[in-house]
Amino acid sequence: MIATQQKKVCMLGAFSVGKTSLVKRFVQSIFSETYLTTVGVKIDKKNVVLSDRIVTLILWDLAGEDDIASLRMSYLRGSAGYVLVADGTRPSTLEIALSLR
């Protein structure tokens, strides 16, 4: 029998770095050049098979934050991990991502 688990993973980073695009590409295999601002949080799910088990990833795409003080810590509660996203063409977004960890 295949054991199943659920893991919450949060996407963190500055505004307009590609968090939503990464999630959409991973979950739906779709890429769109259209920019849509995330308001609050958008939640997606994807099942991933690892060895003898299925892991359901609950992906929380959080609205971009340029200030750690405005990050809603309640969104991070219960998460198994997070992904810091930065835009390589805008060095300030790396500084912001690193300040969120």
C-alpha cells in the first residue's frame, strides 16, 4: 500500500519575481507572460510520487512582500518549508528574499 502525506510549502519573495509563474508551471505545466498580482494568498495542490509514497504538496503562493514586517506569519504556520524566489535581473529582490528567511 502507498502511504500518503501532505506537506504545506510557502512561496516567498518580493513583488513580481515570478512566484505565481513558478507554481503555475509546476502544477499545471503552463507558462503565461501575463502578469497578475496575487492578493493575499493563492493555494494550489500537486501530488508527487516519491519512492513508496505519494506526497501531496499544498503550495501557498503568498502576495509579494518588500517588507518582512508586513509578511503575515500566520500564513507560514504549519508549513514544512518555503521557497525563496528572487529575480536575477533585480538584485534588490534577492536582498528581500534573504531578509524573509
